[in-house]
Amino acid sequence: MIEQLVLEEVLGVAMRTGGEFAEVFAEDRRNASAVLDDGRVEELTSGRDRGAGIRVVVGDTTGFAHTADLTEAGLIAAAEAAAAAARGGGGGTNIVALDRRSASRGYDIETYPGDVPKARKVELLGRANDAARAVGGAISQVSVSYGDNRRHILVANSDGLFVEDDTVRTFFAVSCVATGDAGMQTGRESVGHTIGFEMFDMYDVDQLARNAADRALTKLAARPAPSGQMPVVIGSGGGGVLFHEACGHGLEADLVAKGASVFRGRVGQQVASKGVTVVDDGTMEREWGNIAVDDEGNPAQRNVLIEDGVLTDYMWDHLRARKEGRRSSGNGRRQSYQNLPMVRMTNTYLLAGEEDPESIIASTPKGVYVKHLGGGQVNTATGDFVFGMTEAYLIEDGKITEPLREGNLIGNGPEVLQRIDALGNDFAMGPPGTCGKDGQGVPVGDGVPTLRVSSLTIGGTAA
Amino acid sequence: MSFEPPDQESADLLALAQSVAAKANAGEQVEAFVARSSYTTVRAHGGEVESFTSAVSAGIGIRVVSDHRQGFAWAGTLEADAIADALAEARDNAPFAEPDEWVGLAEPDGIVPVPFDAFDPSVASMPASQKIDLALELERMVRDGDSRITGVRVATFSDSSSRFAVATSTGIAGAGRGAWCSMSALALAEDGDETYTGGGSTVGFRPEDLDLAEAADDAVLRATRLFGAKPVPSQRVTIILEPRMAATIASLLGSTLTGERVLKGRSPFGDRIGEAIASPMLTLVDDPTDHRSYAADMFDGEGLACRRNQLVVDGVLQGFLYDSASGRRAGRPSTGSAVRGVSSTPAVGCQALAVAPGAGSFDSLLADIDTGVYLQTMTGLHSGVNLVSGDISVGIEGLMVRNGQLAEPVREVTIASTLQRMLLDIVAIGADVEWLPGGTGCPTMVIADLSLGGS
């Protein structure tokens, strides 16, 4: 994307006013998407975004500028702007020698979506639409979306790091509306992986469409969810967002350092039930949150955050790690070249236990079974978090009975982690997610086995 | 229609958009939407500048319609080769869409835009040192606001000066500019082993409009009044929503009233025109020609004049919002409600919602509540709200209301209802309309009979 000599020159300019660290992050991203709605392929969209963000660090201050102009002149202008914003005491080192490294993710992309004819992508939309509508007359609306993107990044910094990576992601989703006597309900199914068009060898789009339609139909008969505390069983693969919110964000070192995490100062302590092991793993092959290197050029890692209930470590980016005199954990990510990196999750999951999932439900006299969670949100300072249930059922006398309408559940991270009293042996990853933090969205994955929380507050409308 | 762009830069963008639109082949419609903005963000933490970002970004989105099929492409730069590529891609994408007789670009409708130009050049020309001083000052004010404030997660100064233009081969030509600056702070307060956060913000068309004291006081008050908060038992409650919270409910309602949702059977109010869908106290308009709104504008995303649209009057549903394609399908004119950025095609959306003032202040409405909850924050709006079914369930923090007064703090509870019920359960609307950073104007609201899920 950019010549090594140009990068060395630009980093030299960035360090000229006393910078302690400088970095060039360049990105060239192509997006393609197609949408079918209301029975018709509405449009295909193509997007191209290309540019570089340059940061210069002096003391605790970061100067940052970005540009869509990748010529030497454009990059030097951005480097000067970033350096001016973070002015140090005087002339610093301005000779930077880059050591080129390779990034590897351990597997190859089989079919680049850019090489797939547009007609083939569009054909998937029509098939899913037909399959969803064939489920029944109560399915009153269907939308189907396809998306792929290819993101080539380059990171070079004043420590001599120089690495490039090329990432391909493919996404497919079906959303249905079902109409009945009591109004409308929705059902959705989505899949996404850090792979190419071969994703459609892994999934049958007809089946994905039927899943979405079935969810909407099931909810037509749903009754209002209860309100108040009771045991909650979370289904395998459907509820990783619980850990993303209950502890993931609270273990991001930038929030910890600012005193904004309820997990501050708790490394080495028992923060969860025994048997609970939570991992953030950017190396997880083909998953939505997979990265070969993070957006600061550090290799992705498998980081154990909580081991058998004990808090083992936080997640780190370059700046936070540098301050603590340790290595980054490969969690420095950013939405695009227009943003500064910060500590972000990748694929966050809870390891399986040994119990039979059926027996977990059978040993729950009364509660709620959440088969699929929606998004969530957390206040890391208090640890209070919510997450939506998009497909849930009552558990009565140890059996899954009636479907429930949508709602949020609320809990407190440190308390909920201690209340996990059953872990199934049926681990699965869940649907692709987008994690938002300070206005930046990045792709993340999550996964859980079937598990039970002895008490969570359910935000329904029934007494 | 003669229209003068407000300055040379927007005239240049319009000329660029028109040059792209002029490349339409016979039987083809082409639209170009071009935007360029410069912005600064200063983040202060611990008495230091944590980061200083300054940049210019620009982009173009191109729609090509031929044989009633639409294709779209965009580029995050205005370089000539990228624009040529985007036009070729949009043209290549169009044949893959299935034809729809209503698809097409906007056509000039003779409605003259209401002149509006809140662009203050002092936003862009403000020296960097002044922006840094403001961010540091706000951070200091928050830290000094209360002995229990232990830190400020971040105090931010942001400004943006932007220009856009849209032109089509059907004769549309619009351009505009805007500038604003804003500041926000997120305070951290600690007492014993409890930590709470509280946010405050201020926004203005000019730097001198910023009210740092108000933002700091708000952040401090919100961070320090929740100590000792705990869940309360599940019950039916009345809630009181100050303007910023009530605006959230108004926005949810507004989102269900777009022609796009109605025509595709995704609005719970799709067949309710002329019916009472809300308390007679509620009147809601979407009016970007109201210059008190921070989202006021002359043109919508398709280059048609913005206009005042009545959505709900005295509780009765009046109509829906349309862009040109959804309007054609519904047999109605566009309401000038196309919203967009460079990387997406126009969608129908609310621009500047405003709830008409009722009577009374926050304090007088509070005094009328025997038992209820004052909501300080709502979480999980994206996961707990379904705008098709109308189900709403969110996590909240706040204060109980007892005998007309704010009482003990509460957290880790949910409130739930449906949008349909909440609108009918509005029992009071205040006179205290506040114009919020997102562009919405809203007074205090009191809503009865929600389910609180707690201990």
C-alpha cells in the first residue's frame, strides 16, 4: 500500500518534535452488500474507503490526524498535524528503521467474494426469501441481506514494527415479520465469519431463512415475559453476549486504569463461580472476531481472562501495556483509519462444563430459558448490565413450555458471575456481533455452553 | 428554481455533484451526494490532554437508476479516479436489482426551501489552544464539583464544520453547510466500595453558546446522587422523564411513522391514520425548518426542501413521513424526509422531532406524583425495543419519587411496556421544551402504569 522508505520518512517527520512513539495505520477497505426487502432485490451497494491515520505520543498525550491522501506529501502533512497536536520538549529521535514481519492467521481464504459474480450473491437473497415465505402465510414480511468486505491494513511504528494484513469477512442475515391476531412479531437469523464466499458451503440459506421465520411465528403465541428475579438458563451458542457485557468490557485495561471498572484491583481474586473460565481469543479461526494482528500490528492471542473463577488478567492495547511495562495482549482495535485504537474484545467465550444440557433444564423447577440473546449494554463502573432476549421460553416443572415476548434482562456482572451454578458440555459460538465503544464499532464473536444463572432480573410486563 | 450556495466551498461541491449527475446516459438517472467536513476532538483526562484529533474527511455517494432499478456505490475520497470508479460500480450494480415502478430519484417539486444558515466560521477558526483549554477546564470543573468525584473518565471538546451538495440529472440541486461544537464529560464518583458515573453535555452553533458549568454540574449531580442505590420490589409504576429521556420515547415513536416502515408492514401504527394513538396531550411534529433545532436544515438527503410535517395532533395520528420513492408508492408527495450519509442510499427518517409544550415545570409535574420513578439513565434501548411489535423493556437507574419528591436511589431494575400503551398512558407533558444535541425538542413527560422488574 505504501513503500517502506516513505513510511520511514513519515515516521521520522512524526517524531521530529519530540514524539516518544509514532505510528502509521493505513487501510484500504472494499465493501459490497445486497438487500432484498418486500419481495424484491432492492439494490446492490459497493463502497471503497482508503486512508491513513497517524498518531504521535508524547507523555500522556496522543496527537492524531488522518487523511485519505496516501501520497508521500499527504502522509507527511498528516504526520505534521499529529506531531503538532502532541508537541514534546524538543527534537527527538527521527530515524526509524522498519523491520517487516508477516501476519498469519493459520488458514486461507478459499473464495474471495470480490471474485464471485454479483448474480450469485443476489441469487442467495431470492432463495432465502422464498424459503422464509414458504414457512407459512403468517409470515408477512421478509428482508434478506448479504454483505462482504475485504480490509487490507498496514501498521508501521517508531519501534520498527512493520506489518500488513488482509482480512475478508462475509455476512448473511434474514429478518421476518409474522402477523397474527395480537399484532406483529419478528424473528432473525444471522451468520458471519472471517472467511470468503465458502461460508455458503457451511450453511444452507434456506435453513437460515426457515429459522428466522420459525422464530417470528413462535412469538405470535408468546405471552408477556415475567418481571422480577428468577433462575435463567441460557442456551448453547445463544448467550455469549452475557459474558461480553457481564465481565468483558470491565476487563478492558483502559477502563480499569481510569477507575471505571468494577473489576479494578481484583486480579488473583475469585470473581466467578468455580468452573467458570472466560477467554478472549482473536486467533479463533474463521470466527467473526478473528484477527491475524490487531490494529496496532500486534499478533492476535488467546487470552485467559478468568480461570476456574479466578481473575487472571485484563485485556491490553499498546498504550496501556507500555505504561505498565508489559506487552500488549493483541486487543488494540479500531473501526477504521479515522479512529484511534483502544482496548477491544475479539471472540469472547466461556469454556464448556460437564453437565448434560437437558438435565440443567430438568433441574430448574421454575425459570426462563433464553435460547437467543440480542444485544446488551453495560455500565462498567457499577457492573450493571442488560441484554435482550430475542427468543425465550418459560421453564415450568423442569420443562420448557410457553414462548415469551421480548424484553431485557438486567444483572450485576460480579454478582452474576458468582451465581453461575450449572455449565453444560455443549459449547457453541453464537451469531456475529458488532461491539460499540466510544462511538466505534468492531466485529466480535462470542460463545457459551448451556448454563444457568441462579437469579437474574427479567424485564417483562407480567406480574 | 434559482438557488445560491452559501459559500464558495459549497458551490464547488455542488459543481462537482452536478458534473457527476451530468454523466447520465440516455434513459438513466444519476444522483451524486457529496460531503466534506473538518473536525477536531480533544479528550482531556487527569489534567492532561489525552488525545487531540484533527482531520478532514470527504466522500461521495452515487445512485444510478435505469429501467426502474437502482444501483449505488460510494467512495471515501473526492479524487477523480475514485469518483469515476464509483459511478461505474453504481451503474454496474443497477441491473441486479429487480424493477420497481416507484424507484427513481427526486424531481424538483417547486417547494422553496426556508433560508437557514447557522454556519459560524468562528467554529473552524478557533485556535487549537482554546479547544484544549476548554476541555481541560471542563475536566477540572467536574473534578472540583464534589469531594466524592474521583475522576473523569473523559471530558471532550468536539467541533465540526461541514458542507454538502446533492445534484441529480432530474434537475435537483441543493447545497448547504453547518457547524457546531459540543462538549461532554463523564464523571466517576466513589463512596465506600460504590462507584457511579454521571454524564453532562452542552452543544452550540457557536463556541460562546457552550455552557461548561451546566455540563459539569449535570455530570457531578448524576454521578453523586445514586450512592446506596439498590433494586426495589417489582411493581406497576408511574415514570417521570426529563426532556432528554422523553426525547428518546418521541424518537422511538417517530421511527415507526416512516412511510418505508408503513408500506412494508413494519409499523404498529400503519393503519391508524385519523385514530387516537396517544393521549390527547401529545402533539408531535418533525420540523427541520424550526431553527431552534440543532438539526435544522434547508434540504433533505435527496435535495428537496425540508418542511414541517405534523405526525400526531392532540393524540390523533395525522400521517407518515416519505422520501420521493416511498411517497410515489403511497400516492403522496415526498415530505422532504430523506436522510443519508455518503455511504448509504437515502432512507426515510425523522430529522427534527418536536413535542409541543404542555403545562407546568419538571418540579410541578413531579409534585403531582405520589409514587413513581425518575429515570436518570436507560440502557439496552437497542436490545430491548422492538419497533415492529412495539415491545419496550429497558434497564434503568434513577430515583424513586415519593409524595411528589425525589427520594431514594434505585438501580438494577427494568421498566417495560409497549410503545402503543405508553403513548396512551401519558398523563402529563410539561411546558419546559429543551432543544437537545440530537436536534429533538422535547419537554418533561409523565407516563403511568409501566411494569418495573426488580427484587
